[in-house]
Amino acid sequence: MRFAVISDIHGNHLALEAVLNDIADSGIDHILNLGDHFGGPLEAGKTADILIKQKNMLSILGNHDRFMLESPVNELGDWDRPAFQQLSDEHLKWLASLPATAQFENDIFLCHGTPSSDSVKWLDTADAPIGMRMRQLADIEREAEGIDASLMLCGHTHLARVVRLSDGRHVLNPGSVGCPGFKDTRAETYIMHTGNPSAAYAIVEQRSQGWDFSLRHVPYDNLAMAEIARSKGMRDWANALTGGWIS
């Protein structure tokens, strides 16, 4: 069994197209999509047009997706309001049809943040003001209690990482397709940046010896997307899309 894992597209349709082309070139049939499809100042509508046509993709909701479904537009933040305004009724109907979590092939569990929350970071934690650091193994394993799967998939932090638990199970975060850096000011301010503007995703293969992981970084026209963010006054987005850093 071989499949691709994507997450956190955040309206970056050019990054999504590059990743989908790379997946097709790799001969992969199944794609698991961990949510946060649209939130941001980029091209939510074009991204939605691409996603709703995918026949071989299992998608779930992310926290920004849920915000757009649950909140009045005037209460949405500066990421979600411009994205919501680009979405048609057809796009929103597709979004509302997605589950919060999912199971694939009985042995693979999908969530956005953790199994119990789409807004909690599973493998990393905020380390204000400089970024994020890896959580303690005991904390990571606590989130996996009660999950009957040898492989668990999460997104949300935009940081690609694979963690092996004490019992031999694995948790994978494929990184972000479309958003390589952000500044979070909701509680204590911290910055997350990857230092690489390429579109990130993962290829996973189940072999006789166990799970095999390939973390991919695909180049695309990131400067075009940076210019869209810059034209909308989103300087942090523009910086992250240009070079993978928040200044």
C-alpha cells in the first residue's frame, strides 16, 4: 500500500497543483488530506475548484475550515474572512460534508490537530517567541490513547515530522502544502517558519518491515503567491511564501 498525505493548503492553489502533479508522476492513486484547505489571503476559490474534483482523495476538516462553517462572516479572523468570501455555495457544501476525523484502510487514522481537537498541536508545542519545539514523548503518546491504528496522521503545525511511539506505532505530520510560515498572536505571540518556501507533503508506503516515509518539498511559483499576499497587505504571508521565513 502506497499513498500521499497532504495538509494545510490554505488557499495556495499553485502549491496544490504542483503537489498533485508530483503525486501523479509518482504513480500514487490515493491521497489523504488533513484539512485547513482555504484559510488565508490567497486563492480559496481556485483551491476549492481543484479539491472538489478530486476522486481519489479522502479529506477531513481543519480548524480554519470549521471556523468558516460555524462562525458569522463578521466574526471570522483575517485569515478566514477573505477565504470565505471567495467560496461559492457549492464549495461550502463540499466543506460541510467532510468529517472531523477519518479512518483509512482500517489501520490509518486521520485528524487535523489531535484525535480529540482540531486546534491542539500533537507533535510540537509553541515556544514563544521563537517558534515551536517538539513535545515530550509521554505527551504525544497520551494523545494516541484509544486510537486503534498503527499509523496516525496529523497536520495543524505546518511542520513535517515523523514520531515513533514506544509501542511501535507512528505519528506523521506531512507539513504544509501552501503556508510555510505564520505568526500566531492569539495567546502568547510566537513565530513558526520552516525556512523553505516549497510545497510540503509526504509519501507513505507500507512494507513488510514497517512504514516507510518520504517527506517531499516541491518547488512551484511561490513568488506569484507571495505577490498576492503582498497586494492584500499580508506582509508575514508574503515573507513566508517568498523564502520560508517570518522576519
